[in-house]
Amino acid sequence: MPPSDRPRPRTTTYPELEAQRPGRIVIADDDRLTREMLAGILRGAGYVVDPVEDGQEALDRVAQGGVDLVLLDIVMPRLSGIEACRLLKAMTADSFLPVVLVTIKTDTASRIEGLRIGADDYVCKPFEEAELVARVANMLRIKRLHDNVTHQKAKFERLSVHDEMTGLYNYRYLHTRLSEEFKRAERYHEPFACVLVDIDQLRAINDVAGRGAGDLAIKRVSEGIKKCVREVDVVARYGGEEFLVVLPSTHFAGSVVVAERIWREVSGKPVEADPDRAPPTPPAPATNRRGWDPERATAPAPDPRWADGPRELSVSIGVALYPSRDVRAKDALIRAAESALAQAKREGGNRICVFQQQGYIYTPAIGGPRPDPTPPGQGGTGARARIGASDSTRPPRDGGDGGSRSGS
């Protein structure tokens, strides 16, 4: 059987793990015999039981966490079952903790009052063992369903603003946050920059090393970018192999520092082949039975560096700045970053280009003296030196300043 066809182990989900865990029940009753009888019945049904003597101890135990259900006697010293129920429901307003009252058959008024303040069920003395176990099991089943819904809701809320693979913000959240930051920069006349990062030859990584290796490359780049930015900066997955970094209060020099830091952190890391991938098949010719396949014929040729197998990661980076003559709106800032990135890719990739006013004015040369960038108020085109130097000429990977870059 080919490695790619082998069955993969199934991952147990959070709700399934919760369903496999035995329920933990707190029993609050001031009568020792009743307390021990209830505990014995529920332990025999497979539950973990914590017996306490009154409502106050029940509150203290619930505050420690890990409790799935509480059994409360109505009449107890210090804190009655009714008051304990009211306080427990206030403590667990953001979740669901079943509370079952224990009362006598003739005390109808207490049962009604308890249900009105939020009790979920009740059992009457003397107990029917089967009924007690059934009511407890029913409450725990409802709790598991509620917890499952809460877990899925939190998951969907997270996915609505985060990318599932990398954990970065997604495209939807990016545009909302970018609009906010752009408006803030306009209002307070602050500098603002965007850095667009693209993984070079990701398609070649997928073809040569497998899609698993491509996914790993995406994750490594995202982790590297997160190490190079401040807490106030926004890092989002912009496309399949593209990432956008929003840099508030950051002008020209600061944005270049961040771009170089990202390049040093990410570039040169080895690409690991997917062990479950079958050997690649030779590419088909760019013709079909009709003699022409325009889609294959126009596809970009893979980087010759990948002809003999996987090598190292490299990225191309485009930087755009606000304010500048060509950038007056959020969309213009994004287009400027995309144009800078496209220029970096056209010149061979593995480099940085900065778009400012009239063109691409600065691409730093790693391992050599930095060319003087054109001042932001003058525009023009400056040096575009390749930064893919050998390991012996690369500078050491440095740390980063954690404060504002407006004065970098």
C-alpha cells in the first residue's frame, strides 16, 4: 500500500474526551447517613463523588473547578440548599452546572422556590435508587450537550477571525483591523506601514517534497514572522503563501528593519520532505490530443534550485508606507505592498522591495553595506540588491526592539 494511502490515526475530539471522563458530583447534606447513602449509590453507578456537609462547602468545592453536578439538600446549617443554589447559578452564569435539590415529598413549596431560582431538577426522600441514577444521568447528558455546543461556538468564533492552519488572523479580520489602523493613522497623523511576505517557490516545495512539507513551510514562516513583531502589530494570512504584517506607528526606516528581521528569521531554514508522500511522477508535456494545453504551457517553470530536490526556504517581501503621495487610502496601501512584492518576485525573489511614491526605492543587500534609501519625500528608484548571500556573508540573526518604531 502506498504511504499516502495508509490510514491515519483518528484524533479524539474535546467533546469525546469529556464524554469518556466520569462525571464528578458534589453532594451537600448535613445528615451523614443520607450523605453516605447518596455517595454509595452514585459511586456504584461509576461517578466520582465529593461529599460535603453544607451549602458553603459546596460553593467552595465548585469554585475549585472540575464539578459536573451538585446535589443540594434543602435544609442545611450555615447556608441552605435554596441559597446555595442561587449563588451557584450566579457563579456559573457563563456555563451550565446542573443543580439537583434533595427534599421530602411533602415540601412542595421549597421545590417550587428552588425551580424558580434556577434549580434544574429535584429528587425526593426516601430515594428510589433507579430514579436517582436516571435523573443524575439525564442532567449530565444535558450538560455534555451544552458543553459541546459551547465548545463548537467558541471554535467557530475563533475560526471567524483566525486561520486554522497557522493560528494567525485571517483575511476577513485583516481588512477590519486594517481599516481601523488606517483611520487612526489619518486622525493622529502617524506613520503607518504594511509588509507583505510571500514564500518563494511554494508550488515547487509541494511538487518535490509533498504538500505536507508545503504546509510545514507555511507554519514555519508564520511562526518566524510572529517572533519579529510587536504585540501591537497585526500578522494575518493574506493568501495561500502570503502574509501581511500591519505596522502601526512605523515609518520608513522602522518598516525596513522589520522586513530585514523577518527575512533573517525565515530564510535559510531547511525544507523537510513529507515522509508519507509517494515519489513524484514526471511532468506531462505541454500538449494534449489537440496539440496544445495553454494552461500547462503558461504555468510558471519551477525554480532550477529545486531540480534535485528540496533545499531551503526563502521569502520575497514588499513594503508599503503611509503617508506618501501614491497612498491616500487603505486599498492604495495594499496595492502598493502588492506592487512591491511583485517587483521583488520579478527580479528573482529572495529579496525585499519598498514601494514609496514613484517606485521601488530600497532593497537592502544582506552581507554588504546598506545603500542609502531615497528619503520619503522625494520618491524615485534606488538600489535593488539581491539579499540571497551565502551563509558566510549573512549577518547574525539579531533580536528586535519591542517599542515604537516611529523613531527608528
